[in-house]
Amino acid sequence: MPSGTRAMNDGLLGGAGATLTRRFRESPDVLFHAFTDPERLLQWWCPYGFRTEAIDFPAITGRGYSVALRADDGALWVHEGVFLVVDPPHRLSYTWRWTTGPLSRHESLVEIRFEAVVGGTDVTIAHTRFDAPDEASAHERGWLDACERLERLLAP
């Protein structure tokens, strides 16, 4: 059974941010793969009201990535960034910047940790360095939705 904790923070690394932890039944290896494999990401990595339309996600330290989301209203939202840390199956970190869509073009930071626990894995996602708390809150909702989608995808 999943559990989730959420915490808005003041962006200790600068700006606003949000951190959430969710427990999954699967191993860190399975979850790291789900968070880095483009084919898997296409199936779950977006909030409700969107679908992941295209993804270039090489998950190699120093490489860039790009993700295109299509909103139900037809609008295209694209974000891109660079992988800072790719340490399977423990840690993943990358920058995030919207290139299309209504949110700020300011670069934010995503840090994901995968911790083995009895019965599964705790996945902690910290998305920080936002210009404003409302942007952090919007991304937090997006991550919560995406994690629900992932849980359904992984369910037996």
C-alpha cells in the first residue's frame, strides 16, 4: 500500500520548492527503471489532464533531455534540462526548464532518491528552485498525479 508525505519548503537551494515521499511495493531497481526508461515514462509521467507526447530522456550524466506534454485542451508544454546525477538505483538529479507553456522559464532542480525499505521502496522527489510558491505547488500536484499513474501502471 502506498504512503505519501508532502512538504512545501522554502527552497533551501534558492526559491520555493516541494518535496514528497511515496512508498511503492517494487524494488529500487524497478522504480529507477520506471523513472529513466523513455518507453515507461511515456506511460505515466504527466499530471491528469495531460499526456506525454514525446520524450528524449537518455539518463546519462551531463546529457540533455526533452519532454513534450499535450494538454487536454490541445496546448503543448515542453520542458528540458540536463542530467546532473544518474546513480542507479539510488539517485537521479536533473535540471528542469519549461520552454513552452504558461509556467516560468526559470530553471528548477529535480532530485529523486530511491530507498529500499521493508516491503518496497520509498521514492523521495524534491523539486526546488522555483521563483514562486504557486509554481512549486503546481509541480507538486503534477508529481502527485504522476506517482498515482505510476502506481496504477505497476499494479498487478
